[in-house]
Amino acid sequence: MADYIAGPVYPTPGLAPPQFGVILWGVAPLQIHRKKISMTTVLINYGHYLGLAGLFAGLALELALFRPRVDGAIARRLALADTLYGLAAVLVLVTGLLRLFAGDKPASYFGVNFIFHIKLTVFVVVAFMSIWPAMKFFGGGRAVDGVEHTFPSAVGILLRIELALLLLIPLLGTMVARGFGFRG
Ligand code: HEM
């Protein structure tokens, strides 16, 4: 357990007394609290960032490799890239839930934050959008070198939409972490 450090900022009543108040861009009234942050919390947050990096790496690989007609060798790489994407999504989800229910802020902090709800909704939409491409990539996992493998071109469109939506999520997460999204 680290010594007391200046913890992140949130206007939740009933926790550590605020040391001083900050107004960020004149929009989000924030208070700096002193709070014990354990190494476990640090590792959970690290896992969340790692998952985030894996998501973008997997999706970027898919976008770079994807063509409606590819050689079997590329189809197998697409299956691998999608496995990375899927594993990263699980890591982000598990560490996200840990941050939510066992992190350095109480779950009630997030429950009343509408930006957090938008963030979760975007994540769920992307998760649903990725099911059909995943089934197609899984099918290419056993493709043979030198034999052409085909994918519906709509898969490429879905990948681009997923990327656009995913790019929003770190912005929303960072806003929540900095105290945006509370009404009143
Ligand atoms: C079900 C999925 C997810 C859950 C439950 C979740 C939950 C959380 C929680 C509780 C926080 C802490 C915010 C705070 O300290 O105020 C957080 C921060 C964050 N999350 Fe997520 N998250 C999820 C998915 C994602 C995804 C998919 C991404 C990126 C693609 C992401 C990116 C971030 C970022 C950038 C932060 C801000 C970290 C910081 O500035 O301290 N999250 N998330």
C-alpha cells in the first residue's frame, strides 16, 4: 500500500474531506482528495490500459490485412488478429468492472454519471457489432496457403465503424475520470 497520495478528483460526498477545490474549464467542479491507493488498484488500471492498447492493435491489424479476397495465409492471420481483439475486449471488460466495483472510487460515483453510461453503451454496441466479423474470421482460421479465402465486404465496413466508435471510448473514460458528466 502506497503512502497517502493526492488521489484523483471527484465530487462524491462522504469520502475523504476535500483538500481544496478546483474548477476545470469552468464546467466540472472538482475536489482533490487524499486517498490510499493500493498496488492492486494500480495493476487493475494498468490492465485496463493494456486491454485498451490490445483492442486498437487487434483492430488495426484486421483493418490492415482485410480484403474481401485474401490468400489462406492472410485469412489465418486475420483469425489471430481477431483473437487478440477478443482477448483484449475481455481484459478491458474485466478490469473495467473491477475499476467500477473495486477501484479507487465507489460504484455510486459512476452510476450517476451519464457520460459513463454513454461509454458503456458504446462498448456494448461495438461488442455486438464485432460478433458477425468474428464468426467470419474464425471460419478463416483453418484456411490453406495458396487457396483464396473470401469474406463479405460488409465486414470491412463494420471494422471501420467499430474503430470510429472505439476512438470515442477513451475520450469518454478520461472525461469521467476528470469529473465531467455529473448533472446539477
Ligand atoms: C464494460 C467496459 C468498461 C468498463 C466497465 C469500464 C470502466 C471504467 C472505470 C470504472 C474507469 C475509471 C474512471 C474513473 O476513475 O473515474 C475507467 C476509466 C477509463 N477507461 Fe474504461 N471501462 C470499460 C471499457 C473501456 C474501453 C473499451 C476503453 C477504451 C477503448 C476504456 C478506456 C478508459 C479510459 C481511457 C479511462 C480513463 C483512465 C484515466 O484517465 O484515469 N474503458 N473505465
